Amino acid sequence: MQVKSFLKLKQRKWFYGLIAIVAVSLVGGGFLGKEQGKPAAANVPLVRTKIVGSAAKATAYTYAGEVRGRYESQLAFQVGGKVSNRFVDVGMAVQAGAVLMSIDPKDVQEVINNNAAQLSAAQAQQKLAESNLARYKQLYAQDAISKAELDYYQNAYEVASAASRQATAQYEQGSNQLGYTRLVAEQAGVVSHIGAETGQVVSAGETVLTLVYDGEREIEIHVPENRLPEVKAAPECEVIFWALPGVSVEGRVREIAPMASVLTRTYKVRISLVNPPPAVNLGMTASVMMKNGERSVVNTIPLTALYQTEQQPCVWVVEDNMVSLRAVEVGLQDNDGVQILSGLQAGEVIVTAGVHKLQEKQQIKVIGSK
């Protein structure tokens, strides 16, 4: 009896143990199923998005500039010497023919005197050769001299005549240089810069004065390299003046320098003024507001939103938590982002972070939006 009781007890323990094993297996299988379901959720990428804003018809950029004359001359003496007189000051209006500066004519006058003496000697030699030639022509006509002797005096006369012409040219050149010792205004204008003072020695061709001619006024601005395309495309601009509150003048881009400044890496741009008021004077400070035209631009999006394909830039557009790739046309780029010229509409949602791990028609999960 004891043996039977022991066997029954052992069978019961084995049965209960089997039930426990099955229960643990079922529970473990449930947890395993849950764990196996997690990778499916993990495959959904997390991204940040942005809502595209409304389109703006035009974007204006402002540049500081200065009123300049359209025509300016950098004036210089045609001969070197010491500046003896300065008859004008910066800002002074002058008329055509006015003497602006002069240099000491002493050295030039000495050259003229020397040339005059040489001219007198050459003319005397020419007269003597002419007289000798006339006399020997008469002797030759009387068969008193040979043809060779006549040719000698004929040649002497021609040499003397050439020397006289040379001396005359040198004298006239010296006389011209005497006139070059005075710097004369060719047209009426305003003195905008003086680069030499009385007593200073200047060389021929060295700029000593800048004269702005009367007439058209312009605005000179300096544009950085990344803004140059919009300036070229600008149909018009608005110019205001700090010294003239309430005055606004229409401007047009007339000239863009072909090369950037070596020091500032900016391009010099000249803006023509359309019917400026008389109160606009040289040297005034102006603000030029460029209007980059009638073309619509969507607001700037972050650079991280761009997904570059082999052909062109694209963005991922989100709809119903699903992304699709769309080609866009980009404009100017700066620290704030990049302008989108076409391809997006206001109110659309685009991915701004995580663009390189997405695929077409892929489900996504948004972790942040602007």
C-alpha cells in the first residue's frame, strides 16, 4: 500500500510539473510575440517637419550708397613739377576753362628759352644755305662751277631746312608744355577730391584732382557676391536719402562692375536716378532697396530639408504620415536657408530632418513640427 501511495504522489508531482511547464511556455510565447512585434514599429522612421508658409510676391534688400556724378574725371598734369598754386577747394563749383592748379613753370620756361635759341640758330643756317644756293645757281648758269659743286650747296640747303623744321617743332612742343603747367577744367562741375597740395612735387600723369561734371547724378553701392544675381534681375529699385526725409526716387541699375574688389570682394554697382529733385547733392548718403521682380517665391526653408538627386534638388512632402519625393526649383541661399521658387504650395508639410533615410511612399512618425 505504501508503494502505491508513493507512485500516485509521484505521478501527481509530474502532472503538476508538466502543467507548470506548459503555462510558462504559453506566457513566454506571449511575451515573445510582443517582442517580435516591436521591430515592425521600429522600422517607421522619426522625422521633423515644417509647414510651408505663404508665398511672397517680392523680396526687397537694402544697400547703403553715396550720391555720385555719372561723369567724373581724374585730372593730372601732363608735365611733372612742383605745385605752385591751388585755386580750388573740395566742394567748389567751377566753370569750363577755370584754372584749378598750376605747377612752377621755371624749368619748362628754361627749356623753351633753350629751344628758342636753337630755333634762331637753325633759321640763320637755313638763310645762309639759301643765299649760297642762289649764288651758286647763278654761277652754274654761267658755266663757272660744275654740277657737283651745285649739288653740294643744294644738299647743304636741304640739311639746314630740315634742322630748322626740327628746331621749330621742339620750340612748339616746349610752348605746349608751358601751357600744361596749368590744370584747366574742360567742363563745368564740382571738385570732389584733391590729391596734391602747394609745394608738393608731382609727376606727369599723377592724379591730383577729381572733378564731377554737372549733369546726371547716380548712386554707387557695393553688392556682395551672393546678392549679385538678384541685382542683375532687379527691374527697378527705390532710393531714399537720409538727409531728405520723405523723398523717394526711382532708380535703375545702369552699370555693374565686371570684377569684384580684391579687398572687399564686392561688386561696384551704379544706380541711375529717374527725375531726382534738385536737393539731391553729391556725397549724400542713400539707401537703395532692390525689388527682385514679379516672380513669386515661397518662404525660405532649412537647407536640411533638401534632398539632392542626380538631376535636381527635391524635398519630401508629408501627407497622411506618408512621404513622397517632389522636385523643386531653388533660389538664393544664405545662413537662414534656401528660397524655393517653385514646386511647393503654402500649407504643405515637408520633412526638415532625416531626409536621407526615407523612401518613396514610406510611413513616417513626426517628432517635431514648425
